[in-house]
Amino acid sequence: MTLQWFEFAFKVKGSVAPIILPRVLIFTGFAVAVSIFHHYEPQVSLKVLGDLTNNVVFNLVLGLLLVFRTNTAYDRYWEGRKAWGTLVVNIRNLSRIMQIAIATSEGEIQQQKEQAIKYLNAFAIATKRHLRSEAIESDLDEILSTEDLAKLRNVKHMPLELSLWLSDYLHKQFQSDRIDSNYFISMNDSINALIEGLTGCERILRTPLPLAYCVYLKRLILIYCIGLPFRLAIELDWLSAIAVGLVSFILLGVEQIGNEIENPFGHDANDLPIDALCESITTNVEQTLTYQAK
């Protein structure tokens, strides 16, 4: 356990250290320059310039903004995970009910039901692509027909289009008396929940943290890291550069973590495992399709 702790402590993948390192080096270099100036001009008082970093109000505001930034970013991350949880649960339920409750015989009608259940798998993958602003690639070739793929590539909102196909299929089955009214209502509720989960993801994606907060936090960190060497140079002399490097690493790291997780739908190590969730959905749908009623 101790070895594992140290392995995580020095882990590079998923860490913000490589991203913030150039900024840390800039502040460290500035601290070296201040130390050199203080070493050769000790009669010039630098304490006045560094007093700001001791100001209680300044430190309180900086601390509160860092906490707010981190909490807000994690709330967005967790809300995104709950939205994808909603998608997973309702796709499982809907595929299960469709397989059991829709009365079909062998032939074209059975093939239509199987294709409609595959639309659920396609919905998850299309949602992933939609949130990442990516075009459809080969990941839907084995799920949808060539005709369906051509239609899907020509629409602006792929997940919404797939939900319309599903709703249209269920409505036709209900009109043909292949679905009980209670099951039909339950299936429509599941489709509504899919749209709700999708909309929740879009809300996170398209509602960034207000720019004023981001700019103001960066300015406070900048002021603090510039003012800190003027105070530490008097007390630590040449060692002030190391202290400034550590402090800037902490402040910039906390801020960057917020930047990393506020949009949790990308490909980064700190984003949600959407690819794994889609693979899990694919496995679930395939298992549902192979089920035969006893």
C-alpha cells in the first residue's frame, strides 16, 4: 500500500503537472530574478511589495475562489456522470422490455424489432459523438444499415433523430396491437428519460463557468505569485525561488484541476469513461438480443 501511494503521488498520466510546469517555471524564474536583485541591492526594501501576500482579505478571497472553482467543476463532472447513468439504466430497461413485451414472429417483423433495439446502442454512441462534436465513424457500421447511416449523417442532431426512429417504431407496434398499453407508456417514459439525460449533458457542455470568475481567479493567482518573491527574498534569500515554485505549483494545480474536469465528455484521462460506458451498453444490448423466452 505504501509503494502504491508513492506510485500515485508521482504518476504523470492524468496529472496536471505537465500542463502547469511552464507557468511554474516562469514564476520560479521571476523569483530568482528578485533574489538576485535583493542580493546585490539589499538596501532597497522589498517588503512593501510583498506585504500584499500577507493580507488576510486577499488570501481569503483567493482561497474562496479556488474552492468555488474546484467545487463547481466537480459538480459538473458528477452531474455528467449521473446523466450518463440515466442513459445506461434506461437503455437497459427499454431494450429488456422491447425484447420481452413486443410480440413478433419470425421474419421481417422480428428483424425490425432487433433493429429498433440496436437503435438504443446507436443512441449511446451517437450521444458520445454529439457531445464531442465528432462525426460518425465506423463504430456504427455494424449497428445500423447503410440507409440509416446515410440518413443519420445528414441530420444536425443524431441522438434526437434516433429517438424519433424509436418512438415511431413503438407507435406503429402499438397501433398494430403488438404492445400492451401499459408497456407502451413505460417505453415512452424510458425514451423521455433518455432525452432528459442527453439534455443534461448538453446543459453541462454549453454552460461554461462565467468568464468573469475565471479571469478574476487567474489575476489573483498572478498577483500573489508575483508579490510572493518580494517578501520571501528578505527571509529566505536564494531559497525563495524554491518556495515560490512550490506555492505556485499548488495554486496553479488546483486551478488546472477545475479546468480539466469542468467538461467531462472529452478524451482526457480526467474525463468520464464514456467509451467504456458505450462498450458496456453494446454488450448489454447484444445480450438482450440473444435472449429467447422460455
